Amino acid sequence: MREPWTHVLLSDLEEERDDLYGYYDLSKVLRLDKLRANIFRFHPGEKMEYHSHREQEELFFVMEGTCTLVVDGVRSELSPGSLVRLDPRPRRQIRNDGEHDCVWLAVGAPGIDNEWVEHTEE
């Protein structure tokens, strides 16, 4: 049986990296069951794949830097403190078109694996 709560410090976590960007997999370290959460760090020029979800609603919170959010081809600049909620179906991408790192939190629910649908960029 797992503990009823978990506490970690972001400064104690190791940033992971895939081919496109860096991230902290909060779902894994916090042992989340009902939602998914990651903190992403995009260096200038880095971007997430253009995608949608089948069921997962998402919340984005920009922590540092400026990010560009593209939703169904419409671009919006997101500055620190910006909060965004997205229904599952709209195609979305977050990208760093700026000169400094962009750090943002993504939380999605329900926490379903493999329900990501990748799209071609517009």
C-alpha cells in the first residue's frame, strides 16, 4: 500500500531529456494514478510535437520565460504566470521561439497512457 501523500523538491530531481526537449516526469516521482504531470524546459528553438488527445484535458502553467502556444493553427504568446486549459480534441503545440529557456508545467487528466494523437504541423 502506498503512502497517502508524497513530497519532493524539484531541485532534488534529475532533468530527463528526449530527442526534442528536457522534462521532469512528476507522474513517476509523485506516483500519480489519476492524472499526468510534467515540468518541461524548452531551450530556444525547441518544441513539442503537434498533437491532440482522445480524452485528456490539460492545464498548462508557464513558470519561466515565454512560450508560444499553437492551438489549431492559432498562435498565442504565453508569459510567466499564464494559465491555459485545453479540451482534449484541439491540436496543440508549445514551442520556444524566444531567446531564453521556457519552463512550464503540464497537468492532464484523466491520467491515461498512450492516448496521444500526433498531427502534422500547420
